[in-house]
Amino acid sequence: MSLSEARFHDLVDATQQALEDLFDEADLDLDMENSAGVLIIKFENGSQLIFSRQEPLRQLWMADKSGGFHFDYDEDNGKWTCEKTGELLGEMLERIVLGHVGEELDFDEI
């Protein structure tokens, strides 16, 4: 069953807020911008992570220098899952952020 529009927006908002909180607490040298539902994380090395919502598909999209990834929300496990690879958003972020900043962050709650 597809997510309702309201539930989808609530989930994306909560995920983006959790990401902002996590990056704030990580004490990394980065900039964040959240505007019109798009969250941009800019790292010191010039790399960026861009999170946006794709309302018609009920997907959370993430863009990184390694590519674009589309995530569907899995109600059973309460996590965003990549439609191509099956990898959880948190798992992918741990790997990507480690590559950008050389530090491991805990994205288990994402």
C-alpha cells in the first residue's frame, strides 16, 4: 500500500530533521541549508549531499558525487530503503560520510 501524502511528508520532514540534528551534534566542519523541502549538506572538501522529496513517487531522493539514489519507505522496518540496491539509507550514509570526512557517524536511527 502506498503512503498517504500527509504521512509521506511527515516521514521526509522527520528524516531531514534527524539528519540535521545528527550532523549538528557531530561537530564536523560543514554547512547545512534546508529550503523548500530540500536539505543540502556541504562538506569542507566541497562535496555535497542533497536530499529532496519526490512527492508523486513517494520517494526520498539523495544525490551525491557517487550518483543519485531513490529511497522507498518500508513500513515493516520503519526505514528508507534504496530501490536499486536494497541498502538502507542509514547504511549508505555511513559509508558516504566516512568517505567525505573520514569519520564514522552513527546513522542507525535514520
